[in-house]
Amino acid sequence: MKYFVIGDEDTVLGFGLVGVKGFVVKNAAEAEASLKEALQDKEVGIIIITEKIAEFIRPLVDAYLFTYQFPLIVEIGDRTGKLGTKPGIRQIVNEAIGVKL
């Protein structure tokens, strides 16, 4: 199982340092194309996308989240922080596995 990241330059560079491939995205068209390409790769098990990039293509992200099981799509904050409307990754993990980290 592979990870794949879609986000701003800093996020993709950071994940790239630990071997995670991804795409730097600057607009909605690039975001949509990147997500579709990641979804086509059957080895990708987790797609990490920054919240700001996910907002570009919110209907597509939500439609996939509520329709399929794999790959898992995880939204994270970028270098400026997370959006106030979304729970943090720690809260999501705690709820998913029932263990507080």
C-alpha cells in the first residue's frame, strides 16, 4: 500500500522527504486531475490532501468519501494551519480507533 499527497509546494516537499509521492496543486483543475490520477493507481491506499486544496474540489472529494472505501482520503492542514471547521488529525484517529493519542 502506498501513500499519495496532494497539496501546496511545502506539503508535497515535506512528504516527499520521507518517500511519499504527490502533486503540487495551485488551482481547481490541477486538484481534480491529481485526485483522479491518484484514484486510478490501485497501489495507493491513502491519499493525503490539504484542506485548502480539497476545498477547490469539495463536491468531488465528498462524493468519493461517501461512496467508496479505498483509498482512504485524509485531509490535513497546510503550513498555515488547519481550517477551523474541520477536526484535527489527532481527533479523527482517536474517534476511528477509539484510543486517545
